[in-house]
Amino acid sequence: MAHVVIIGGGFAGVWSAAGAALARGEADLRITLIAPNEYLVLRPRLYEPEPDLAKVELSRILEPIGVEHLRAWVSTIDTDRRVVVADGEEVGYDRLVLAAGSKLVRPQGLPGAERLFDIDTLDGARRLTEFLRDREDYSAVVVGAGFTGLEAATALAARGRVLLVDRSEMVGAQLGPGPREEIEAALDELGVERRLGTTVTEVGDGYAVLSDGSRVEADAVVWSVGMRASDLTRQLSDELDHLGRVPVDRRLRALPEAFVAGDTAAAAFDADHTVVQACQHATPLCKVAGYNAAADLLDLPLRDFTPGPYVTCLDLGGAGGLFTRGWDRRVMASGADGAAIKKRINQAIHPPVDDATKILAAADRVYIELPFFPRDEETAAPAL
């Protein structure tokens, strides 16, 4: 029996599996997802105060659509033999989907690095939550003023004093100038101090040392700087992009028998941009990649990846939220309205469970239309 193997158990892996199951229909085709954990973690929600609410049992998605789950870590992809090695066991494939995601880039040689917290994984978010659970008026340093750092800092500001540190001379440098005024105003409202053009050079018991030589109080130091694709990408290509991602064609094929999607894929968004490492792009990428992996074996027409409008949403804690549109990130909603949009998006990314018909129908909708947005041309509903 022909075999599709999918590596990864996050958004990318789950939607690749659902896409493959959709293409399979009633055909005789085996689909296996390989991931070590029993949960899909809704990673964009790990900044929230109860991270255990941001998970879904994989069995509730995979079993109804007839996808096997091998709980193991993949160490090797042998493209010549079409075999992956998972916890020492060889698993053959006819088509492969690499959807192994990305991970936080951790600092090398930083004194006290073992004391750092993060919200990159469920275990990391749990560790931070438990450490601060019964503390009031704690002091926290958040390193990195990008998407993750801003959401972490504004969430932590609800119960403590927060210092936001970034090497850049401006907050949210990668977000551009579009939303900066609203972000700065939110940080001011919440009392989040900023120390820009600097970073952390040492982490100690109750303190952090910055590169400007100052020593600041810090019960917790949260690291949120940089993301890089899974190291497994190196086993598919020697031509990775600056984020370690594999170049793919419009059907997300990297090699004749291998497709790549999610945070591991350097897929074109348009002539000027590649996709971003976010669930907004991971979900549609993987629905298409999984479908194509199965369709390729079943002699069905393959689908092109055609991205929807680019939008961003940002939770700013007690100061509300932001919703932007376009690569210039024009602010379409802020404050309470922005927070309401962010909340609904967090709900919309939750996959259906237990019902094969609903799961496969969702896999066939490459983008999730969110009908609560205004429909005029300037603020048309985003596709996620």
C-alpha cells in the first residue's frame, strides 16, 4: 500500500494530515503522522495565563480521519532510500511532507542561560506560569520586542513590573512603522519600561545584567528572540534561506517525493515576499502540501498554493489589541476592537475535533474566512 508520511504534530503537521486524508477519499492509501507528543499545541496562545488551555489531543483529529500517529522523534531523512528514522525505527514512505515547524533560537554562551524562561513550547510556558503563579508585583525582563515579546510583556504587566529589552533602537522593528504608535501607547498605558539598543548579557538569581552595564531586578527573564526552522530541513536541501527553510515550488514540492510546508517552507507569497512563520501561513500551506502528497500518488490534479491577504493581529494585554492589513501593516483596529478580533482569531485557529466530516471540510477550506470583519475593500475579511 502506498504510504504518505508527515513529520510534525503542530498546526503544520495536523493540517497536512487532514489535507492528505481529504485527497485520499476512499482510496487505498496509508497516512502516518510522526510526532513525539500526544497534543497539538496552539502555539500562538502560549502567552496566555493558562497555557494548558492551548492544546488539543491529536487523537481527536487524527483518528476520525484515519491517520496513524507514531509517537516518536525523527532524527534522519534518507531521501535516496525514501526512509525516515524515528526513535531508531525505519519508516518507509512514498511521499513525504516535512512539517516539523520552527524553534526559538537560544543564546549561546550567555552566563545564567539555564535560568531563562520562554513561551516557545507548552513545557516552557508551563514553567513560567508556575514560577509566577503565586507572586504579586514581580519584576520581569522580556528580551525581544517582536510579536512574541510584545505579547509576553503586555500579558506579564497585568501582575508585575516589566522591562522590555531589544537590540533594535525601536519597538517592533520587524513590524515597521505602521502600528508603532499604537504599540508604544499601549506599553505606556501598561507601564512597560523599554531599554532599547541593548540586550541581556547575564542572568542571575533575581537580577539581569544588560549590555549597557546596568544591573536590573528580574525575578524572571523571558527570552523571545529569533525563530529558526527545524534542523531536519538540512537533510532535504543545501539551499536554505536565512531562517533555515527549504525552497519549494508553487505546489510546495521540494524534491520529487517530498513536499515541505509550514515554518519549514520558504514559499513565495508574491514577487516581493515569502510567507511568514506563523499559523496564518502554516495552515494553508499544509492543507495544500498534504493534499498534494496524496494526490501525487493517486494521479489527481495537484493544487497551487495561493496565499490570501496578509494580516497581523497582536494581543496587547490590558491595553487591547491590534489588527493590521498588508505588508505595510496598516492598522485597521486597535484597543478593545483589536482585542476582540484577536480573541476571535484565537478561537478560529482551533481545529474541529471528533467529527471526520467537519475536519475534512475544514481541510478543503484552505483559508478560514472570518465573517465578523467589515467587508468593504479597505477592511475586507482576512483569510487565515
